Amino acid sequence: MYWPVRLASILAAVGGCFLLDALARGVDDYARRLIVLAGIWVILSVSLNLINGITGQFSIGHAAFWQVGAYTAGYLSVTFHGKWGIDGLPWMILMMALGALMAAVAGLIVGLPSLRLRGDYLAIVTLGFGEIIRIVVQNQKPLGEAYGMNVQPKFQTVWLVWLMAIVCIAVCRNLLRTAHGLPFLAVREDEVAAGAMGVNVTQVKVTAFLIGSAFAGVAGALLAHYEGFISPQMFKMEQSFIILTMVVLGGTGSITGATIAAVALFYLPERLRDAPPVTGAALLGGLIGTIVAVVLVKRTVDRFHGPKIGAATRYIGSVVAGIVLSLALGAGFGMIPKLASQSFEAEKLRMVIFAGVLIILMLIRPQGILGTNEFSLDWVKSLLRKRKAVEA
């Protein structure tokens, strides 16, 4: 039964990619671009999760590998497209492969000298490497310097982006579900103990950097050929922090958690671009109501030790109380002319709201949305079994 189920899941995944592509053709260009970018962010977050979450390293320079893949594919397309007798999908596959190869080489370069470093020291090295790559690129005339590079031909296909996202998820998942993934988990838990048990710690770390950076290079090649333009400003330090945030919020070590967080955290700021302006009264009321809801939820997390159904009821009640309080206070503050007349554009507040959501999630659930768990039917069944055992 194993192989039929595996084959069915592969066919379903591929079919889902083409179905999403068909649905994307019925929406406008902006919505289709968001679908593509969401897939690219999934590749980035899941690939970084292999380094940070599964292997236990602390890399915050993932945007550098993304940039290497983008500029490799962009430069080769601009320089050699039409000269090698390859076009269309085969050319795009070749660019993804070469972008992955060069990003993997960059991962090897930053991985080998940093093997003796851990924690904050490794983070500083990867962060510095990312900035070095960006500064070098923006001073290279063949790469467009600080202005950027126009990339031709464009390859704006939704199914290919999400197919690569599924491949990235599948590779990391299969790595964890087989004996090959045990050394990665062992290094994450305790490097010294893993080495004492015969695990080649150096090989594990290098392999994690190679695979993670290679998939980041694929994401870069996809971005370059979809947008048709890349610049060093697209790969700044903040991008690495956002990718790291997706990994942490999804759950360090959880592949499905990183996927969910990538889509959610990418969608939230983009959705706020089209939100209507808010008054000062509504903003102040919402802020106070949110603080009250967070305090109530945090109190439940810290002090309630009853059954899960009781905790869930308290969570829902806390959120409802926060919403009601926000609406009531908003109406009350609306009677103050100064607050009622002052208006704030949601687009200017979107990154503030984004940061606020991150702070709230870290206060309530510091281990991330799923922790180290993977969302699956088996996981849901295990939660239900635990609840029944507690109630009994």
C-alpha cells in the first residue's frame, strides 16, 4: 500500500499545481503575481527551515543565496539566451539548475569556514556574507550595478513555481521521515553527543547548507524570470529577517508550519495595501482591545491546565472580548473630535501591524504555530486521542 499512496500523492500534488495555474489565469495580473510570490516565499522558508530548524544552525543570510540564484539566472539569460538553441521550459529548467548550483557553491563557501561557529557567531557570519554579496553585486556593471538588471525572456508560469515549492517540501519531508534525516536531528539536539555517536557533524552541516541554499537559488531564478527585473534592493538584509521570521513563527523544525507561516506572513502585508483608512479613534480602540485579548490569552496559556476544550473556549472568549472592547472603545473615542477626524492609511500602517502580529504570536506561542509537529491527519488524530484521555 505504500507505493500506491505515494504515487497518488505525487499525482495529486502535480494536478494541484496545474489546477492553481488554471485558476490563476482567471484573475488579474496583481493577484496572479501574489500567487507566484507566495510560492517563492514558501521555497525560501522551507529551505531555510532545513538549515535553522531541522539541523539547528542559525543562519540569517538566506537572501544572499536567493540573490546568487537570481543574478546567475538573470545574467545567463541576458547573455546567452538564443545562442544555445534552447528556449521555453527547457531553458527555464536549465536556469533553475544553474542558479541552484551557484547558490549551492555559495552555501559551501559560507558553510565550510563557519562549521566551528554556533549560535550568534554563525548568524553574524551569514549576515555579513549576505551584505558582502549585495554590495559586490551593486558595484558590478555587467549586473546593472545599483540600478538593477532587466531579465529576458520572462517565464510567468504559476504551476512551475508551486511545483518547485512542492518539490522543496517533499525533499525536506522525506529527509525527516527516513533514516537519512536522523543525523540532522541529532546535530540539532546536541552536536557533541551526535559526534560521539559517530555522526559526521561536518558533513551534516555542509549538506544542510548545500540543499537549503540550492533551493534558495531556484527561488531566485524563478523570481528573476517572472518579474523580468532584479536589483540589489530586492535582496536586502530585511528579506533574510522576514524569511527567518517565517521559520520561527511556523515552528522551528516544522515543514508544514514554515509553509503556512510563509503564505500567511506574505499575504498579510499585501492584503493591508487595499484596506480602507482607519480613524484615530478606531486605531486606539483596536490597540487597547488587542492588548486586553493578548493578556487574557497569555493568562490562559500560563495558568490554565485543564482539558483542551476548556482552553479553546477561553481562547475564543478572550478574542471575542477583545473585539467587543475594541468596537466599544472605538465608538467611545469617536466622540472626541480630534481622534474622529484623524485618519491613517492602512498601507502606511501595514508593516507596523505586521510587526505587532509577530510580537503577539511570540508572546502567546514562542515555539511557533506548530512547534516541531507536522500538520497531518495522524497529528490531528493524536490530538483527539489525547483530549479523550484527559476527559476520561
